[in-house]
Amino acid sequence: MASTNNTIFDDVFRTLIEKMPELTIPLINEIFGTAYPEDIEIIQRRNEHQTKQGEIITDSHLLIAEKMYHLECQSTQDSGMVVRMIEYDFSISLESMEKEEGRYRMYFPHSCILHLRGNEETRFLTIEVVMPDKSTWEYKVPAVYAGHYTKEEILGKRLFFLLPFYIMRYEKKDLDGEHQELKKMLEAYAEIEARLEKEFLEEGKEKEYRDLIELIIRIAEYILKDREKARKGFGKVMGGKVLELESDKLIQKGLEQGRTQGLEQGIKSSVWKLLKNGLSVEETAKLLELPKERVCKIQEEMNNPE
């Protein structure tokens, strides 16, 4: 995706591939009908490929169980995407070409276009290749639309890879009026957050939980940037647990400092860090089980150092 406006979607897609590649497995199983376990080894191959026209960069290039997979992310409708796909796949297959029984053999990757917008019914994009002797072969690549999957299907099939892009189905909804759309959206994300807590936090995967939530929030803030009411409501639902986790770490760090520097200094350190990270006086007092007045006094000392 070359457009600057699409960079955020491209970046999040590639971050998912690079930092949480295990999330691609349920998606690949869904698209290609495979049954790989989620802990299967994934080898990330290089995405840069040289052609006569210059360097091309694919969104992903994965080796799983000795099979190559190539997923491209597309946020806008582009009738020429299938042309780029065959160019990408031809470049990938050239690099993996092998000589078998006296002849060269090219292996095209298992490829797919993941459309983040739209709700088309087209299942495959095709190109008919006509050879000089009039023989033909068909290049066919699956077209998957994130919007086809309901929240229940995403959670039921463990297609967590799609969750950062789930907000895009709301970008044309009226979320700032008195309609029920905002309420429905926030209820959906409350369910999503609860499921992610169960799947990640309760399994000791705090980093994975935080990484995924942060990517979800990143795209949501972009989609909802001009809708303050929706953005604030979303932040409370999806950002609260991340802030709580960060607060827990700051509290623990402060207590550890307290053991070596004295309890009072440890408490002050905890208060300072929580306030600097955006918590209110009331929230800080509640988390540290301190009187509000004491937190206010420490805040005053922080704002007016001698």
C-alpha cells in the first residue's frame, strides 16, 4: 500500500506479522483450509524482492510446514491489486525455484488479499495467462474481506489478527448522535476486551495482550479522530486495563524503591509516576490506598520543587 493515508494500516498489519506471527495461524487455517496448531514454527522470509522495475516489498512472506504463504493487506478498493499480486508471487517463486529431475520448477506461494474495507462477494481474483502456443493457465488468489466476519465469528474462530481492523466497520456509522450505534460498539468492545483478558492475561501472556490492545487502540484513534465522544468511550473500554497493568508495574517499582530508600520516598515515587502517566488524583489515591489529601500534597511538591 503506497498511499500515505494507508500507512497506519500497513504498519499495523506488518507489526502483527512481525511481533505476533502466531496470530496468523488461525487466519491461514481459515483462508486455506489448513489445520496448523497455533504454536507451529513460523519462519519469516525476507519481504524485499528485486525486479527489473526495481525493488518491491510485500506485506508478508512466511514459511510454515515447508509451505510459503504470502498475505497482502489492502485498505482501499484497487482493481489492479491482482496484477501486483502475480508480480509479487512470481518474484517469490523465482527466489525459491529448484531444479528437479533435470528441469527447473517454480513454486508459487499460497497467497491471499485481505481487504480491510468493503463487503464484496468476490471470492477470488484471477488472471488468465496465455502462452505463445495458446495454452493457458489461471492465476487465482483468494480475496478475503474482514467485514464479512462478525464479532462472534472472529472470537469463535480465534481470528484475533482481525481485531485491530474491526473498528473500520464503524467509520461511517453515526457514533456521536443519540443513536444506539455507539452503545452497540462499546458493548462489542467490552466483550472483545473481556475475551482477550481470558485468552492472554489469564494465560500469563501480558506482553501479547498489551501489544494487541495497543494496535487495536492505534487504529481506533485514527478512525475516530474526529469523533470525540466515541473516542473517549472507546478509550475507557479498551485502554483501562492497559493503564491498570502499567499502574501495577509502577506501584511495584515504587514499593521496591521504598525498601531501599525508605517507605515515604517509595510512596512519593509511586504517586509521581502515576500522576505523570495520566491518572487523576482520585484514581491515584484509590490505587495506592492513600488519602486524597496526601496525594494532593505530594502533587503540590512535584509541581513546586524547592
